[in-house]
Amino acid sequence: MRDSDRLIVALDVPNALEGMAIVEELGDEVTFYKIGLGMLTGGGLALANELKEMGKRVFLDMKLFDIGATVEHAVRGLAQFDLDFLTVHGDPYVVRAAVAGRGESATKILAVTILTSLEREQMDEAQYRDGTVAEVAVERARRAFLAGADGVISSPHEAAAIRALPEAEGKLIVTPGVRPLGSEDNDQKRIATPYAAIMDGANHVVVGRPIRDAKDRRGAAQAILAELRGPMGKNSKK
């Protein structure tokens, strides 16, 4: 995997025009982008198409959750966009439906374990099972893998435990909640640095605000890529 593919930049802006402005500013430094629900009505799918035409990789973060038939039909339609990653909630029946809808396309189905903004208090309100956040996230990951997920979305704090699961062999772990050294936490609760996330077993890290809100976005992306290469690789570019 190319170093640049490990970094996924979240285009958390209202519309495709603003998203494309960020892409153009980052240039060839960044090869992988995430488009989420916030841009869905602002031309998100059109931007996904345009990014693919530019040779970029696309992660569509829809977090689909519905009855199995609806999820299957939705994924079948979205798979036509030649997406690289697509998220669904980690409930096994949802994962199985998404895998069926994906069919023979190359789109990877990623299951959401526990949102990185949640703590045990919010999980209690939603009547999640007992256990620590990490315990619940790891068990949801295990069940998602068994249901056919190509990978999971989890916080960096659970990445090592998920990677250690026998069911995780050959699977992807993608971690949001990643903050370079010196960044603010914002609304994320379970965070880590990019290098720590990779060392704990993540394949990709998702970074939004530290790049989007930087005065020098290209420079911020370059710094994160250097961080991902670790202490021995900060002076190299791949």
C-alpha cells in the first residue's frame, strides 16, 4: 500500500464545490477522500464520480442502517459508482445485506462498531449491552467480520484489540478520531495520533478538521503523511 493511501481526508464541507476546492489545494499529496452524509444533498455523489475520474480513491461514509432488503437495494445502487469503501452499521444482518447488494463490485463494505464521539453514558441511553466501550466495539467488530464485512470503522483505542481477533485476519481497520500532535480533540472522545493508530493495527486513518481548518492545508497533509511514516521515515516521501 502506498503511504498516501493510508491517509483518508474527510471532506466534511456542505457541498461539492467546497470539497473540490480542498482536493485541488491538496493536489497529488492526497489520494484518498471521504464523503459523508453532510454532503449528500450538496452534490456528494457527483463529487465521488469526479474524484474517481481524477484517479482518486473514494470512501462513501453513509453508515447505512435499515431493514435488510432496503440496505441491499441501496448498496446495489451505490456500488455502481465504483466506490472503494462504503460504510454500514455493524449489525450482522445489515452487513450481510450490504455484502449481498455489493455483489461482484470491488466496493469494500466497512462496518461501524461504536462511533468515536460516544462514551458509555450515551451508549447506556441507547441501551447498548453492558461492558466498556472497548469491549462492545471489539465484539461488534468480531460479529461484523463473521457476517462478511471487509473491514470495520473503530476508534484508534480499539484498533489493537480488533487486530488481535482471529476473525480480523486479512480485514481492514479504518480509524477516525485521529489527531496529529498539537491538534484539538473537538467532539471526538477516543483519539490517537496517526502513527499510533497505524502501529496499533489500523490500515487507514481518517483526518478531517486538522487539514480542512489549517491555514496551509497541503502542509498539514504533508505533516500527517510524515507522521504516518514514523520517526524513521519523516525525511522520506513515497
